[in-house]
Amino acid sequence: MSEPFAYADGDVRCLGELRRPRGAGNGRAILVVHEADGIGGNVRRRCAMLAELGYVAAAADLHGDGRVLGDDEIGPAMARFRADPALLRRRVCAAFDALVSATGFAPTAVAAIGYCFGGLAVLELARANTPLAAVASFHGLLTTAAPATPAAIRARVLACTGALDPLVPPADIAAFQAEMMAAEADWHLAVYGRALHSFTNEAVDGLGDPRMAYDARADRASWATLLGFLDDSFA
């Protein structure tokens, strides 16, 4: 069962969800960041899976008050965050700081993963020179208006993307690689040849958006890659 995960970014009240392992746990925590609309089934499923593995898992709230945005709200919200990387970094850093406070773990015992918009958010968390162990982006946008500077990224970085994702074209993948190289980051890229956007979300086919589709094989493969990546990052 989850419990409230309340914190603030300035005057914005954020209400996420925290899930603890049943047993003693492994002494590590994972921040899980939601898709564009807000905390939903995919993020809750990932938190449950991570808790079963012994992690404290927290679903961040980037919109405030735990809101799930309507269709007409998503576009303006995404445009605002994309245009203001400092805002997005501050908002996701507030969630990270709250998770460190709630668990009492060292920042280096914490990682962050994100899906779609959340994937972009955790990359911005790494670009903000945050001292966490690792970040992993799943079908998130890879480029930013404020690229990382040399030696600014302390976290290990994993990006999992679909080769057929129209929201992350090959030029963006190349720009991400160049940014990570210039930043001297410890970065890793996994590209799934048949995958579209949102390939980890079991419910996305119901949206009827041709840019997006669930891909069970890419979902399983990227999750297995994540688990190995986390083991190495916390070693």
C-alpha cells in the first residue's frame, strides 16, 4: 500500500505517493516520475515492482496537488516546462530532496527513473548536478534548452528510447549523445528498433494515438536493463 508523499516547491504544494518494501528493504530508494498528465497506472505499477525488490519507491508530483491534467492542459504545461529548464529542475529536485529526507538515506543511495515527460525530468535532475546514484529515462525527450556543461553530471545516466518514436527523432538521439560526451558523463543508451513512444505503458493503446504503442518485448528488455544498471550504480 502507498502512503502520502507531501512536499513543496516554493509555494507549489506537491502530493505524490510513497511505497515501502514489506521487509527490511535494501537501504535504497527510487524516485519515479510520471508521464505528461500526472501520476497514473504505469508509475504506480513501477513503484510496486520496485518495492517488491526492496526499494523505497516514491511517485513524484510535478504538477502540484497530485493533479492529473486534462487533455487541454497537457500541451501548455509541457511547453512551460520545456521553455524553462530551471523550473523543471527545481520541481524535480524538490521531489528528490523530499525523498532523501523521508528515508534518511544518503543521496548516493537514491536513483530516479521517469516515463515520457518524467524521462525528460530525470535527465534534467542529472543535468542539475544532483548527487544521486543514477537516472533512467524511458521514452523521454532527450534534448534540453540548457545542455549539461562539462563535469556537471554526477549521476550515471541511462536512456531507453524507441527507434520509431516520432517524438525522439534520430537527430535528437545524436544530440543527446553529443551532449553526454561533452559533459563527460557516465551514460548509456538503449534503442529498441520496433518501439514507438510510450512503449512501456500497457494502457497507451487506448489513447488511439498512432505515435504511441505498448511494446511488451521492449518493455521487458528495458526493465531488465534498468535492473542491471541499478545494481551496477549502487555497487
